[in-house]
Amino acid sequence: MPVQPLKMEHTESIAKIHAEALEGDFLPSMGIGFLETYYESVLTAGSIFGYVYFEQEIPVGFVVGSTNAAVMFRKTLSGAAVKLGWKAIPALLRHPHLLRNVAETFLYPEREAVVSDKAELLVIAVCAEKRGEGIGRVLVEALNREFRKQKVTSYKVSVLESRVGANGFYKRLGFQQAATFSLYGKGWIIYTYDLFGSAL
């Protein structure tokens, strides 16, 4: 099966995919070591699930979702704040301006709360050389099936306004723009997806 449930053993691979695919975003700017620890922490905290797409036994894409992103955020911070802080030190020493982004991250749940859906697609990423092959769509379909099993009726995803390709991807899949907000000095768009009124 090309799509497998996300497990702890996959964290190193998805951290590398995330860093490459979303270069320039806040989490990748903290380094691959931080990203790997972040994924280990959120999996340990629970409240998330995900899927990894394999090609010839090599991970080339993944998606992570949560039935309650705000709870996941709190659990992760309470359980792994020290570990994550330690992993963040090298990046913060090289780029002190990132401290402001760290502080702003705590505002994320409040900013996106303008849309009431608690469930959320947290991140999706596909290796650059594999984009355009329908992998992202397959991953979203897997996410949707799991959300439906957990009786979620709709969920949201936040996307940078500047990521034209990502915005187009969600629109093609039937996501609807619901709100906008600002974080890290950048504009974001919140899309929602109706799990029982859409085709995927």
C-alpha cells in the first residue's frame, strides 16, 4: 500500500520532507532536528493522526491532521516545551529575529479561532520531484476518511496567501475560503472542507 498511517518511525523522514517542501515557513526555519522533535512530541501527545505516501518504500509525502488542534497545541507545549526549546537554541542563536516568531506562535490558536471548526489539516507536504502526480489528493482523501470515521463533519486548514500553488490545490479539491488572519507579519487564508457535502 502506498499510503500508510503515520508512526513514530516516520518522524525523521517527514521532517526532511517538511523542511524541503515548506522552506521559509516558521517550523522549517527552526531546523530539521527541531521538526523531528516536534513530530515526535505531537504523536506522543495524541490528538493527531497522519498518513505517509510511499514510493518504492521511500516516503515522498505526508499529511497530518487533528480532531482538535487547540488541544493538541496545548498538550504538545505542556509535555515537550523544554525539549522543543532545547532543539530551537541553534536556530535562535543563528537568527535571533526568530524569537519574535516563537512568541507569535502562541497566538496561532487564537488567530485561527475566527473559524469555529476544531478539526484541522495541520500540514501536508510532498517532495518537489513528485508534485503534480496526484499524491497530495490521495493524502487528503486518506485524511478525509479518518475524519469521517471520527464523526468530524468539517475541518479547516490555514495557508499563506503567498503560496499560490497551495491555494490553488485546496480550491481544486473543493475547499472554501472562510476567513483571513495575520501571523509572522504575513497574510493567511483559512479554508474549510465539508466532509459530507463534498466529493473527496
